[in-house]
Amino acid sequence: MEAPLEDEPLAGALARIEGYKLAASDSALTFLSSIEPAELLKCVFPDSLVTVSESGRDLGKFSVTVEFARRHHQLCVLLHAQSQGAIDDSPCGTTVTAYLTTDLEVLEEDFHEYIKLEDHSLDRRCHMVLHDGQMVIDTVTTVGGETTKESICYPMSALRGLVTEGSNFLLMRLIALRKRVPENMTFISFNHGLHIIHNTFSKLGLKQLEVGGETVEVFGLERIVDSVEDSPSTWQCYFLADGHLASRLQVGSPVTMKLLQLPSHIEKGFAKIPLVWEEDMQMCSKFLDRKEELKADHASYLRQHPEIRALISDFLQFLLLRKPDDIFQFARDYFISFASRRPPKPSLETP
């Protein structure tokens, strides 16, 4: 265990030491180890919700995308979540980008949240990356004009069952698709002070919810995030049968995120028709390998022929200066002059 930072308050150092004693429950670890590739394939889709006030006023948007990607030649899951809106007419937002293994271990994650107030603003960024068996975490927090930075490393042996802001979204999709929550399903997380805390999921059950003028059955999950100093925060989320997020709210908050229209691919009585290559892990891996090969091949060709960039740059500059109505005729006239520069083809002599 690393030593507390020299400028860290004693209470914070003690909280970190206590955090090492916290652990995820057996049921949480079992859930993570039981995730199958076929389940992850069902989670590859986007979600888009709107944020509304208690009076129904539109305050912003919330979106989540999940796709397969490669990070340093390793096949992984890329998750991107973004929330933008306003609280009391003050702009605010949160963005999360995470690279995750198939058992939801974080390879790298970026988290950014902000709120712009009249007298001062808050901006907080957190970057974590897995390196040599350690989770390296760096934060930069700006309040008004004052900026504080903090760095810390945790051994991965102390982070079994870790759920971050990014992996949380994918975890809830998986739970919703299974439609069951094991008892005592408690993971560990980080709070804003980078202390290890508990993160517990429980089942809210089924209920009817109106989405886009239709009444549908949704499955509810409750997430309780402990706090070292404050009261725990509680989130309640409801999901459609196929895992799409239908509503999300923080208990005690005056705003709710909700789905306005049912996803276009949902048809009652018909199964979702999957895309071919995304439904096969091997095909997906080959596709990404080929994509990287083509990018490298194209980049190599451009390096060998720097005249390509110069030629295209000159053409675009000439095009924007002239602004012709008929672009195709203009391009023809421009490039036909290069035809005279080609060496003549050898003539075929008749024997």
C-alpha cells in the first residue's frame, strides 16, 4: 500500500486506509465472472433520453453508446456517456469515456463534470488507467480560479469488483437483461475524494411506464452509493425488456431522465434482427484487425507520396477561391492539365 500523500489531511489518509478493508461481495464477484460474450453483444446499442424538471420543462439530454473497439491491439468494450443541460439556468454536464474488458475491468477511463455559475464555476476531471497491475488515478479540480491536483495508485488486488462511473452503465444493462439481482450484490467504487466506497444494487421489480404514448413493462434497479462524509446517494433506473434505459433519476433530485419514444427496432411479437458482424466476436475481431491494417497501409502510402497532400490542398484552395457552381466540371478542367504530364504509352508495333 502506497504512503499517504504528504499534503493530504489525516482524515483523508485514514479514509483511504479504511477503504482498503472494503471489498465487493461474493455475489458481485460471481456476477462479473459469469458475463458471457453473447450477453455483451446484446448491450451494443445507443440510448438517448431527455432531462425534464418536475413541471415537465426540458432541461437537457442524456446519451449512452456501447460498441466494440480496440485499445493497444486488445479487443474491448468502448462506452461513452454524456449528460448536458442546465440547473437553475446554470449550464452543467458530465462526460464519461471508458475502455472495459469483457468482465468489466477498467483499462482506461476519462470522467469530466462541470457546472457554470455566475459567481464561480466547478470543473472536475478524473483519468484512471490500468498500468503494471496498478490503477493509476489523476484528478484535476477547479473551483472558481483555484485548481487542485491529486494522484494516487491502487493495487488491482484491492480493487476486485470495482465499478466506475463508466462500467456502471454497462453493468446495469447486463443486470436488466437478466431481470434478476442476486442478494447482497455490493461492488466497490471511488468517491470524489478517491476513497474506496461500497456500491450496492437491488431490484425494484416490474412496473408499467408510459413511453411515447404507449404503456410498457419496465424492470427497475436501485443503486446506492455510500459516502465517507455525506449521506448515501440513491439512483433508480428502469429498463425496457431489451435493455434500453427508459428512465433514470437520483432520489431527492427535482429532475428526471426519461425516454420519449420507443426504439424504432422494437416491434411487439417480433425478435430483434441482429447485425451480422456485431453478433459474432470472431468476425468483430477480424473486422477491427482489418480496419487497423488498412489505416496503417493508407498512412504508409501517404508518407511515401507527399505530393498527394500537396495536390489535394492546391485543388481545394483553388476551388474555394473560384467557388464554381458546377464542381464536377471544375474538377475535370483542373485535373485534365495533369494528363499531359504523363509519359506517353509505348506503341504496339505490328510485326
